Amino acid sequence: IDGQVGSLLYIELSKHHVVRGVNRESSDFIKPCSVLKEIKNFKPTCVINAAAFTNVDLAETEIELSWQINANTVKTMASYCSDNNITLVHFSTDYVFDGAKDMPYVEDDCPNPINIYGKSKLAGELFIQESGCRHIIIRLSWVVSSTHNCFLTTMHKLIRTNKEVKVVNNQLSAPTSNKFIVSVLIKVINRLKSFDNGIYHLSCAGHASCLDYTEFIIKHLKRGEIYSNLAKLQPITLQEYGAKAQRPQQSLLNCDKLFGLIEHERYEWKIDSAEQIKYLVKNA
């Protein structure tokens, strides 16, 4: 319950359900037995796994650690859920795709991850499917929030404290707030029995590069007339950025499958993020 999605989901679920939250101190995902102990003690009907090793670049060197958290421990959880008739809701990522497709990915597209993070998350998906447990796998895209360390909060700080900031302009995704994600997940969890086992995509509509998103942040900060001397942006390519891990050029998700099953509007990312920026500025 420490991360962007898990922390907010725990708060919202607690309003109407009996929920047990697990944080990094109480459960060590490097040790599957630690996770199973929590599940056994609580005896749930549904396990929601929001834990992951999400540092894409660090995963390239911490291969064993990322694989343990994103794949091996997930395998252990799935096996236990299968043996005990427990539904497993698990979060995966758009980075299971290579970015070569020229349109948004659907759930049935063949995964082809190009970095360790994506490969470990895909392995987790496969372990769940192979376990035979009742499961729903939700692939998320570019999660942002006003409360946690993420691209939005990082850029909010950088553009206020630097004269110039380099920002990637040729990688497309759909920034999606934890608040929007959780609002959709509540709908899903409240009607789990009507969902078939499988993978579902969840993100806001539209697309943006990191540069597009940063320009959007600046636009809203200037609109509030709170900040005047904001950084100038220098566009760079993903290749010029020089990160350790490769990233897909585009990782847009087609979400028709999920939104066709629930009554919930799929927000456009600008509408979604405007609310997050407003809250961030108010509480900065």
C-alpha cells in the first residue's frame, strides 16, 4: 500500500470492504514466504497485487531482484491462489510490448518486451495464466500522481528550479493518474464475478510524449499565474537521452475491452492530468 496505485486503492476499498493492506515493512516481496504468510493469516477471497520493481533502468543491472519481485514471487502467489480458490488481481505494464506497432496495442497482440523490466513483468503474467488461478491482469500505462514520486512531480520540481530541462520528444504513451485508475478498478472489483479470466488494458485516452506532457504542466502553471520564471525545454530523442534500458517508441493501449464491460468514461489524459496538476500546485 505504498505505491501510487496501491495506496489510493486501499483507501477507497476500505470505505466499503474489509481490506488488509500490506506495505514494504510488513511483507518482503524478495521472500515469497513473507508474502504467503500475510495471505494465509488474512484468508482473503481476493488478492490484489500492486507491488512491483518499477525502476526500468535499474532493472537492467538488478536483474535477479527485478525478476524475483515481478515474476517469481508472483508465481508463488498465483499457485497459492489457485490451490485455495482465491481471485488474483494483478497489475502489469504496457512495456511488455516493443513499440513497433503503429496503432494502440490490444490485449491479444503478441508481447515482445525490449528491456528487463518488461520481460520480468511478462513472466509474471505467464506464471499467473499457467497457475490456473482465477485472475484478472490489468496492464497500466505511464502512471502519474500528485502525491508520489513520478514524472509529474519530478518535472514540476525541475521546471521551477532549473533554467533549462532536456525532455524526450519521440516516445508516445498515455499519462494516466492513479486517481483515474483506482476509480476504474473499484468498478472492476465490485463486479469481479462478471469478468472472465484474462488481460485487460487500462489507460487514459489520447497520447503524449514526455515533452508534450511537460509543456502541458508549464501551461497550467503559467495559467495559475503563480510561477513566472520556469525552465526552457530542450527536446531530445529517446536515443539521445541515453538511458540504460531500451524503451518502446510507443506503448499506447487499446482499452475497448475493459471499458466495454463497465460504466465508466475513459478520460482524455489532458482532462485527467489537469486535475492532478491543480492539486499538486495547491499542496506544493
